[in-house]
Amino acid sequence: MKNILLILAFLFLSCGNSIEDARRIEVGMTTEKLIEIMGEPRDVEINSYGEEWKFSYDGSEKIGLETMIVVIVDDTVKNFYSL
């Protein structure tokens, strides 16, 4: 029961972004501005391209939560895409 409550709390706190927030992301944006719009990433991976920051956002009533991957190089957004 405790684990279920923790999972529900995490989902509630991590899905505060809307599709409108995700649409505000732009190549060249600073990580500071990105965090201002999307909040802290839910996950960060480092690979040969740089850092991949993962965010969840509410895509639509039909789709539900989607994942936005933002590629960061030198504290700047270099690319982004949805899964």
C-alpha cells in the first residue's frame, strides 16, 4: 500500500506540464529557461550526443502522458522530440 501511494504521488507531481509548455521549447534555449518552463527533468541520461533530459507532459485527452526528450549540450537545447 505504501508503494502504491508513493507511485501515485510521483505521478501526480511529475505530470504538471501541458502540451502548451512542451511547445514552448526551442533549440538554442538555455537549460535555465527550459527548467523555468518544464521544471526539473524526471530523468537524465548522458550519451555521446550530450545529456538527454526527459520530461512528462499531458499530450491530450486521447493520448494521455507523453515523454519529451531534450538533448542538452553546453547548457543549451540542441534538439528535442516526443516519444
